[in-house]
Amino acid sequence: MNEFKVDIDTILASKLGFEAYFVLYCLYTKNEQLLLSYCNKCKKINTDIFKELENSGLINIKINDKDRIYYELLSLTDKGQSLLMVKTDSVVNLLDSTTIPEKSEHNFEDFRTYYPSSVKEGYNTRRLHGNLKKCRSLYEKLLLETTHDMLCKCASLYYEEKYNSNSLKYMQNLETWLNQKNYIQYLDDARQLKETTNKTIENTNLDAI
């Protein structure tokens, strides 16, 4: 069971409502499941709340859509991070350690298995995983705006697209794909895939009422 203690004085001082604070909490703990469960089982969170958090400098919204807010494109700013900083008797007291993802969830080596290491070009082989240090850095940077799971799904969809169109030889090297943030092109398909594999979540976006 997920539980957290709320410091009302902090909410009042920052002029945040409960739902705004709840959004920050879920982003801080990287608990997408909890936020989606609330939206599906209780009520959908109005997009104005996300926009207010962005205007207050507490979150970033990668792609600003007036009608929909996607969890994968949300990230805390340094200001938002400091507000939710966990300390003894802090604003947020995590009682369920499962709310904080383990490091393995954001494992670069796991992500690489979804992206082919090389492709054939005639009689030659072209490596796609060249500068691993740079690739790792780009991968970790993208985790500030999306999740390990979504990056893996998007990389897999990119590979399938090239494979099905018989154009594997045109695949970008991993560094370029990460640097250009091409995962965004496959987010909608990745969300649909997530819906079919996770029956407990009816919708993967946080539509406004």
C-alpha cells in the first residue's frame, strides 16, 4: 500500500493544492502507476494544474498540448526537486520502499538489448553501438523526461519498423537516435502497446476532465 505524509504548512506556503502536490510527489518518486491509478479510479487531473506547476517553475512539460498531459513528458525542475526533498520527518515520508524504482529499472545495458548492435550493409557490417560512454550519458539525460520502460518500447518499435520495411541498413546509430530524441515519434504506439499488456490501467495519458 502506498502512503505518504503531507505537511499542510508547506502546501499552504507554496500555494499548492492537494492534487498539484500529489503530482509532484508522483514525479519525485517516479511512481507513474500511482498517478495513473488515481486518474482512473478517482478522477482525472485537470490540465490546468499541470500548466500552473509549469508556470510556477516546478515541472517541465516536454511537449505542451492544451488537451492532454503525458506522464512520460513530465519532469521535475530543480525547484520542484528541492520542494520534495526527502529528509527525516520531511514533507513526504515514504512508507513503501517499492514506490522508489530500483536502479535496475533504469539500466542502460538492459536498454541496449532493445536496439540492435549492428546491421548488415551489403557484405559489410555497420556497428550501431559506437560511443557507449556518450550513449549512456544521453540515455540518462532522457530519463529526466521519460522512463526506461518507454525508451525500451520505443527502441523496439523503431527496430520493428525498419525490419518490416526491409530497411534495417538505414537504422541510425544509437548515439544519433538518442541525441535527436527520436523516441518521441513512437510514444503514441508505445502507449497503446502498454495498454494491451497492462490490463489494470485503462489509459496511459492524464486527460483533463
